[in-house]
Amino acid sequence: MVQFLTVEESLSRSIGTAGSFNKKIFSTLFLAVFSVTLGVGLVVPLLPVYAYELGATGLYIGFIFGSFSLSRTIFLPYFGHLSDLKGRKPFLTTGLLAYFLVSIAYVLSKNVNFFILIRFLQGIASAMILPVAQAYVGEITPKHKEGFVMGLFNVSLYAGLSIGPIVGGMVKDTFGMQSSFLSMGVVSLVGFLLCLIFLPPRSHERLLTKAKPPLRYRILIRNKYVGALFMFRFAYTACIGLVWAFLPLFAHAQFKLSSSAIGVLVMLGVFTSGLLQTPMGVLADRFNKRALIAIGGLVTAGAVFSFVHVQGFWGLFVVNILFGVGGGIAVPAVMAMTVIIGRQTDSMGSVMAILTMGHSLGMLMGPVLAGIMTDAFQLSFAFVGGTVLMVIGVIIALLLTSGFQTWAEG
């Protein structure tokens, strides 16, 4: 309840009653996404060590993470376009309920192959949740407030993912991994109930959106700005996938850190990004978005390169904060540009789906390629590869977004 009031007060002070903005819808989506990402944070950072204890090799760990991103990538275009046509609420509630059922399946899993299957099914559910929620928020965002509103909404994502690893590590150390899975199910169920009860009926929801039919994907993918943000998201999330999949294993194998300590490390990057989302969102509304994306991307690249060159818990502590700073600078600007593109094309759900596909492909390819490089060479090669990929993503984003402001105002 405290968080709900904080969100309402922030919106009232910064937006007031501008445009079609609906604070009740925003707050419901904020709390629902916080619930589901808290559940994810409880479990995902601990999966690599748990899978390793079940006998998974580096490549299999990559498959566990990659199967989630593969299925989400396949289904994102379908659900994104349908949410533009049919409304957001049916997909949000179905996806959140599916997350609850997947959590129960985790408890029953006893081998690596079943883990891969569960993650695949969870990816389908995920395709109905975050991009659809972001599209919903994008539709009700007033002009020239895109950075602030999306930055504030992203706090729900980062808060859940930052608190989750700490709580998940403590739960696992105290009660075992099965309790972490059950905890993910409980918080996912809370998110489902919030959306079911507080989001308006689909018929009313459609009154909040534009009546113009959304563009088809074959038209959207020709937009160079969509392509630029897609490539940046791909590179950035490939680095996230690499860190989430292999930093826990690296910290456990090299420094014998506990699950709780690993949870703190993973939390730091997410927490730091979360703290910066709103102020950097405000800055994105007032400053050059392309510059913020470039600065954030290069800071991220430097952090990834530094992971295997530091020693012990405190070295990893500092680098994880740097990694979070990079995302905190870049992500609000990316999301602000995405909302503007979605508004200009009257295809908010489809545009969010395309950008989330970049996210999913990054999460798919990052761990898999890192797993191959780890098995063939050593872990340090994987982090160097992530660094190069991030720099390439920055260069492509800068080249393709030239002239964006003029286009957006046209």
C-alpha cells in the first residue's frame, strides 16, 4: 500500500490530469509487474548453480536460459499484435495465471531436460505480460512525458528484480530451492488478482486507445528507428543474459560465495538501474535521447569487460553497480523513443513486441554463446565477447537514429 501511494503521488505531482492518463490503471499495472518480477527475481539468479548441481554443463545452462527467450521471441509478435486489436487485459491475466502454474511445475522438476521445458512454457507466458503492460502504459502516456512515465513504470520491474535475488537467496539457504519456486508462484498469483480485479473491462479499455488499425509487422520492421532500438536492446540484454547466467557460477566457482552473497551481487545491478529510471527518464524528456543511449551503452560495455578482471566479492560489488548505472542511463531513453514510435504508428503493442523480441533474442543468444565459449575456451572470453557486442549495438543505434527528433515531430 505504501508503494501504491508513492506511485500515485509521483504521478499527480509530475503529470496531474494531463491527456488520457489514468493513474488507477498505471498503478495497477505497476504493482502487477512488480509482483511478477519479484517472483522471477526470487528464482532465476539461483537457477545456474541449482542446474549445475543437477549435472548441467555450461551449454545446458545456456539452454535453460535460452529456451525461455526462444519461446517468448516466437510468441511476442502474435500477442503484441493481438493486444492492439483485442485489448490488453485478457493477455495480462492469462499470462500471470500461467506464471503461477509454471511455478508449481518447477517444484516437480528433478532433471535438467524438464527445466528446459518449463522455461520454454514460462517464456510463452512472459510474452503476454511485460510488453503488453508496457504497451498499455504507453497508450495512456501524455506527450513529452514519455521518459518520466516509462522510467517510473520501469521501477516496478527493477524493484522486483532487485529485491527478489536477496529474498530468494535467503529463502533457498534457509528452506531450500523448492520454497523459492513456491514463493514465485504466490507473488505471481497476487499479480493476476490485481489485474483481474482493478483493470477495466476490455470494452472500456478500448475507449482508451486509438481506433485506427495497427500497422502490420512487415511495415514496422522497415522503420529504421525500430531497427536501431531493436539492435541496442539485443546487445544490452545479451550482456544481461551473460551476467545473469554466468556471474553466479563464476562467483560460486572462483570465490565460493554463498547463495545469499550471489543474490546481493545480482541485485546490485538491477537495483542501481531501478534507482536511475525516474531521474534519467526526466532527463530523457529534456535532453538528447541518442546521447543518453550511447553513454549508457558504453558504461555497460566497460562493466562487462571488468567482471573477470576484479577479485573477490567487493570487486564484483563495484562492477555490478557500474553495470547498473549503464542500464539506468540508457533504458529510459530507449523506452521513451519506443513510446513515441508506437504513438506515431498507432501500433503500440506491436512496437513494444518488436523491441521485446530484441530483448528476448539477446537473452537467448547471450547465455548460449557464452556457454559455448566457456566450454570451448574459458569464461573470460565470454565477457570479452559481450563487451564487443555492446559497443557494436551503440554504434548501430547512433547511426540509425539520426533525424529521429524531426521524424517524431512530423
